[in-house]
Amino acid sequence: MLKKLSIVAMSLAFSVPALAEKEFENHTNMMDHGDGHLMDMTGGMIMGQNTDVLPGGCDKIAATKEITVHAGHKYAKKFPGRMYSFDVQEYQFEPCTKLTINFVNDDSVRHQWMMHGLPKYLYPKGMFHMELTGPGKISGTLIFPPGDKTYLVHCDIAQHMEKGMKGQLKIGKGSGDLPSIPGVTSYVIQDDYWDKSEEAQGLSDVIVEEVADLTEAVAGNDSFFSGLTIIGLAIGLIIAPLLARKFKDMSVGEIISYIFELAQSGISLVVKLISWLVSSVMGLISKK
């Protein structure tokens, strides 16, 4: 009995690595669920496949093309700060082209190649979608509509697109470039690693130096107005950079509204201060 249990335990121990590491799979035996939706039981899926129906405005198939798209972590290494990527970030084809995509997942996680904005009368949800769980290959076909348009292609798994897995596909001349396509267009929001504490310290040093220069320039002048000038300029030098940062992303209307709010708060503070002073003086007088 003990011998049998030990044999079973050894078999399980040797089988765990095999179960943990999924081998590369070529997904060719797909079940057709209708409307271009194909799926298998091992993590492969195609949505919106169209191999023969011409979109409206296409008299014939203009060209028949085939591409291979790789998806994986290793393709993001050329884009600092990105985690996932396709091996190619930009494609261009004629309108009414019939395209077959061989989608290859080189990672052990789930990836997608998804294209939005297609005509809904032909592509359910206006989408063509390919998906693989783990290493493998899947092939799907669609026919592009007529017209010049730029489409987003991306992986819709949570954070995969934000981490770099996206590209653009232009039909005809396209309709412009999409933002934040790795290696093609600049990021809308740049990564910022600037040390704000060093910036603030440098700004303080500049302000102190400028105030000292102003003080030296009016040295020996005891007039009341010269003193006010120095104070006013010093306050201006301190406040101006802070206001510049505050107003950086605000519209003119928002800036004016903010200034009025500051003025209102300042007036309210002055009124309270005067009221307190009057109350204090009256209290002293009444005690006498």
C-alpha cells in the first residue's frame, strides 16, 4: 500500500511542472457559434470574422493580404516604461482589403488583438476580436470597409493597452494619427520623475537672492514708499511662481473666478481682523 502511494505521489510531483507550463498551441479546431464567433475550449476566440461578405460601398475585394502579429512582454523592451506590446505598431491597407491575421501570443498570460469602429451591420458590436490564453497561434479574417480611416488596434485586458499593447491601422490614407501609440506618436501624458523638492529648493534660493538684490538697491533710502516697494516686490516674487503653477491648466474664466474667490477671502479676513481690533479696543475702554 505504501509503495503504491509513493508511486502516485512521485507521478503527481513530476506532472505539476507540465501542468504549470502551458505549451505553445496552434488553435485550428474552432467551434463556430454563428455571426463570425469562433471559440475553442483551450483559450482561443475570434469575434466578428468575415471571410466573404463585402461591406457596403465595396464592389469587389481590392486586395488579399496576410500578416502575422506577435504579442508579448519582450516586444515592449524597446519602449521604456511599457510592459506589453505588439511587435508592430502601425499597419496600412487599401480600402476593401481582405486581411487574414495570424495572431501569436508569446506570453503565458491572455492577450488580444481587437479592432473597433467597424460597420455594425456587418460586424456585431462594430468589432473584430482575436484572443489567446497562453502561448499559441490563432488566425482570423475580416474585410475592411471603404473610405480613409485610422482604427485603434489594442489588447483590452485590464491595463495591457495602458502598458503599451496598442497600435493603429490605417485604411487608405487614414484619418490622422492616434495619440500615445508606442514608437509612432507622442504620449498624451508623459511620465514625470522630476524631484519636486529640489525644484522648490532651487526656486526658494532664487527668490531669496532677488529680494536681497532689491534690498541692496534701495539701501540708505528711509522713505516709507521705498519700504512698501520692497515688501510688495518680495511678496510678488514669492506668490508669482505659486500662482503660475496653480493657473497652469486653468481657463481664463477659471483664473478670474479663482482670483475673485481669493479677493473675497482676503476681504473677509480683513473685516474679521478689524472687528476683532475694534472689540479689543472697546473692551479696554470699558474697563477704564
